[in-house]
Amino acid sequence: MKNLFKSLFLIIIFYSTIIPFVNGQELSSAVQKELGVEEGQYFADRDSAYLDPYYGLKKLIYGNRRFAEDKSIRPRQTDADLKSNEAGQSPFAVIIGCADSRVPNEIIFDQGVGDLFITRTAGQVMAEASYGTIEYAVEVLKTKLIVVLGHESCGAVDAAMKLPANPPGHVVTLINAIKPASLRAKAENLPAKEALNYAVKENVIEQVNLLRSLEPVLSRKSDGGEVLIVGAVYNLQSGYVHFIEETITSLPKFN
């Protein structure tokens, strides 16, 4: 009987650890507190999201919550919305995402035309053209929120983990960029799937840090609290975007 109770206790502890993630709990309590995210909330004001990146984060979180819970509203996609965007754009967030076809950014965040300024490559690997694209959004479009979005089971990260002897063409460029994150994951001696997703997270954190230190525009804007740069990972099974605590807590106050 004692062994039975011990087994039940271990099962309860195990499931209390994984259920929040399996059920799609997208934020840790620390992130919820930092951002003021409310349980059961699904909407944030569009104008406020453009003016204040913290509201922008809430808008992304609430939109993703709608998507993951099958409550998408597919906003700003009517003929009138299309016509109103002809004169210009004011996206409230830049998304730097993976090119994977399973991660359509506007859909998973349940946003509409003109809401998100997106640049996508395999493994969300960036180079000069990517930097210029992001700086254009910040300097010209006045977008104040940047999200680096990775996803679980990323093929580019998997390639970096496996280090094929003769990668085709320019694929080696992707592998080399992701290699530092993959090496840190390998050092953890985790099972294959866990190691891959660990590398995905490490890759996002490294890319966030790269952008925060990128001269001349982003480092100044980030250090001055004019632009927020954070990281997140999309769960292919649950549909939730998990914002990475290490990139959210202790953010500078928005100026």
C-alpha cells in the first residue's frame, strides 16, 4: 500500500509539471506578472498595441490564445480593410520567424492585414538583409515590438544538431549560424527530442541577444527602452506560443 501511494504521488507530481505545457499554458507566472497578462482575456486594443510594445505583447498573447482555443476572429481582412491599408502601414510588431509552412504568423497570432511586419528564413537565421528589414520597421514604420519566433521540431535546428557531412548548397550557412545553440544542447545530454527543442530555445535566446546588441539602431533603441526585443517558441501540437521567460523578465520600462 505504501508503494502504491508513493507511485500515485510521483504520478501527480509528474503530471502537475507537464500538464500546464500540454494544455497550452503559454506563459510562466513570472511572465504573466511582468506583462500584466490576464487569465481569460482575449483582446487588446490595436492603437495601444502600436503605441506601447507591452500592449503589443498582450495583443499577440491574446490573439494566440484565441487561435489555440479555436476562437479565432480573423480580424481586419475585409475589402474595406484592404482598401484602408493602401495609403500606408503601421504594424504593431515585427516577427522574425522560421520559414516553416506550419507556422503561419498572422494565423497563429490571429492578426489581420497590416498588423505584423514579418521576415522569415529557415531557423529564423538573420543576415544583413534581415537586419535592414527590421531597422526599416523600427525607424520608418515606428514599430516598437520585435519578436523572434522559433518553433518546436525545427528542421533547420535539427540539421545543426546532426551536422551532416555535405549539406547541399547554402544550407551550410544555416547550420553554421545555429551551431552554437546546438552544441549547448548536446552538452546537456538529453534525449533526442528534448535536445532538439532545447536547441530551438537556445537559438531564439541567442538571436534575441544578437539583435539587442546590433549597432547602430537596435542596440540604442533597446537599451533606451524605445523598442522591446523578446523571444518565443511555437508549439506545433498545442498551437500555443510560449514566450521565453529569460527574454521577458527584467525588461526596460518603455519610454
